[in-house]
Amino acid sequence: MASDAPTHPIAFGWFPRYYSDEIGPKHWSNSRFSHVMKLRQTALKTAREKWADYILFVDTDNLLTNEQTLNLMIAENLTVVAPMLDSNTLYSNFWCGMTPQGYYRRTPDYVPIREWKHKGCYPVPMVHSTFLIDLRREATKKLAFYPPHPDYTWAFDDIIVFAFSCKVAEIQMYICNRKRYGYLPVPLKAQQSLQEDIETFVHVLIERMINHPPIEPSSNVSTPVKHLDKMGFDEIFMINLKRRTDRRQRMLRTLYEQDIEVKVVDAVDGKALNTSHLKALNIEMLPGYHDPYSGRILTRGEIGCFLSHYYIWKEVIDRGLQNVLVLEDDNRFQPHFRRRMTKLMEDIEENQLDWDLIYVGRKRMQVDHPEKSVPGIRNLVEADYSYWTLAYVLSQQGAKKLVAAEPFGKMLPVDEFLPIMYNKHPVEDYMKFYEPRDLKAFSVEPLLIYPTHYTGEPGYVSDTETSIIWDNDEIQTDWNRNLSRKTREQGEIGAEAQNTEALQPQTPIDTASRDEL
């Protein structure tokens, strides 16, 4: 993190392997709070003794990705100021409201600031985790992390104790969101494990990679050797166009960070297909097919996408693979993806569910009523009409059914083909071309994978819709983003149509100081 002024990094103390009053490794017990407050107080005291102008506190699991963060915070010319940090939820390193008892209070100001709808520096009652103190200000001599102020009667919590200290010293805290400064993980519950803590931190790393280069560990830090595996699947395939090297590199690094081993499949490039290729494969469009939103017919890009999946289905059959995970290259993984995916597959095996295909990422198109939950298996529903082939699990039996349908002579986009095969497509005229339609299809609920980008967002690229018409090398598709509802984000699903029966009950929030959002 660049700064024009000389800096003096200071590291203090040690952390015990556990605290005698903790109920779990993530529990913030009184002794843990006390230990952290004493370390911060020692750092503050040392900075004063060195006549430092500023002291920057950064929690070890916070990632400052803007190299100018320190200079930018100094330039704000405020006594206590924090750069707003991003997370995969609304959680951040500030509060907008505080009760008279010192607890978190929701206010209408929080979300507009957190979502960058309002930009600037805002006075708030609490900043934590990463913040800068201007020690040149006379008022900061009254600040302390430990011991708590003699008049302090609120909860014994390091961030609340310091907020009270600022209040008594009449120092206003500020949160700044003029720029993107970095990330912080969402705090875990007291009973959660250190492994879950690692997974949460890894998720911060892979979220960053969606729009930025990966964060590399320091050469001064030793990292454990990784052991990649296939999560219990016979194979994990990742489909990628050779010319999309950026996506390939991002996905491979994302999977590597999650200890997932994959086989890269070079996708069939629709731009390389010509009429001769299609004739050699006996490919014909399904009679009467039109895109449900734009009205256009099949494109070469959609044929390339279909063939990419089809050749995987063939490989599954030829190699005798019993279950595989198929991934496309524009995937955004949900927190604890590996753990949750593994648990679901264990539950499916334990309940001896007869299945062919399981969506892991999709766009649910039937939003009028809930999908049927699967008895005995949490987080699984019977799939209704869906778009996208972002990620799905496929069985040997399922692959045989898809290939046996002989789709080349009656082709349509692969994400329209799959609902036909499990008899859930809304257009009867399409379904009559395929018999039998007995694919046993399910979906993870809630989904474990989403697209990295949606139509209209910066960074969104379509390799299927921006293409030429399937049977004519000269006619380009007249692709209109406004008509492409297919690639937009999932529309809102009404309360009456939520798949509530399949959802795991939410763990209740058990602390006021760190897990409020």
C-alpha cells in the first residue's frame, strides 16, 4: 500500500491457541476481547512514543487492494476515518446507527452508503476493522482501547469500547466510500470452525478475481501445499473457449483456491463453424424454433455451446463415468461451495435418490408457484422450466438419455433442450419432437453458482447470442441487449412461489457487535 510518508509497521504480542472461556474457535469471549484490546492499546501507545503522525489499524483478514488507500485516508483530513470495505453481503466495517445501550441500530442511511449509491465521507457512530487515526490532533490523546473508560457500561466488546472512547473525546468517526478500497470477510458464528473461517477468507479472494487480477500472497509468507481433488465426482469438466483466455485463467485460479481439480474442455467455437461443418454433422434446427424474447432463430454460437456439452455427455458414456460436475467458465461461486456441494451429494446418496441431472446454477423461469421439494433431502427441488447451463451434475444414466434423444437433427439451444427432456418446457410444439421425456432433473436450492455478469453490466460478453444465423454464413444476428431477457438476472420470485420447504433454517444471529448484517 503506497504512501508518500515513511511508515513504521508494528507487530505485537501473541495469540493463545484458545481462550478458557470460549465456546468455539470463533467465539469472541471476554478474555479474547480483552487480549485484542490490550494489543491495540500497546500499538497506540507505541505510535505515540514514536511521535507518529498517524496510525493505521488493519485486521489481518482485511484485504486492502487499493494501493493509495493510506494516502487517500490521510487526504480526507479527519481524526478517525475508515475506508469502506466490501463483502459478499451488506456487512461492512461501519455502523450508521447505535442504540443508547451501544448496540447496532438499523437506519435508512446504511444501504445507500454500503451500495455506493451515495458517495463521500459520512459521520457515523462506529468504524472498525480498518481505520486511520490522526495522532497530530490534540483530542486523540484521550483515546484508548484499554482499559474501557471509567463511565463505560456498555457491552464488553472492543469495537464498542473504542466507539465510546471516541464519543467521550468528542471525536467524530467517518466512513469513506469515494473509491473501492478492499474487502473483508463476513464474521462467523461462535460455534463455527476454523476450516469455515478459511473457506470464508478464500471466498473473499475468489470474489475479488471476478473483475480484478488475483491477490498474490507475500513472498514472506509460507502457504500450505494444496491437494486438489474432484470432490467425490468421477470427473469435473470446465468448458472454455480457447480465445477466452481471461476466463480460463480466472476459473482455473478460482477452482485452485477451492482445492478443486478440473479437466478443461476446449469449447466448440461458433465462430469457427461453417455450413459445411453443420452438414457433416447432420445438424438441423428444430422446426419452428424462435428465441422466446428476440424472435430470432438458432445461432452458430448456440450450436457451438450445445456441441460443447454434447461431447462431454458422450465422454461420460464412453468412459463409464457415474457422476460428473459440468461447469461453464463464467461462474460465480457461493460461500462454502465445496462443503455445501459435497454435503448435498452425500445426502442424495444416503437417500438413494434416482436422479439424472442436478442444476447447481440456473435461471428459474417458472416463478408462479414453488417447485416441489425432495423429501428427506434439504436444499433440493424438482426442477421446473429453467435457463442456463452454468453448472450441473450429470449421471451416467442422464448422459445416455440426452445422447439417445439424437438432438442434432432437431437442435435448439442446450438450455431449452434440457427442460424438454424432463418434460417441463412451456412450448408443446417443441416437446413433441422428443420422446421419451423422462430425464429426472433436480436443482440445488438455494443455488450454489451464479453468473459472474448479467446483460448490461460492465464485463458482460455473450458468445452465443452475438453470432451468425445457424444456416447462413452471411447473416449476423440483430442482437439487442434490451430484448435479451434470457441473460438478465433472475427476476424477483414472489413469496408464494419461494421454494421454502427445501431451504435450510437460518442460524440465529447471536451477537450484536459483529454479525448484524
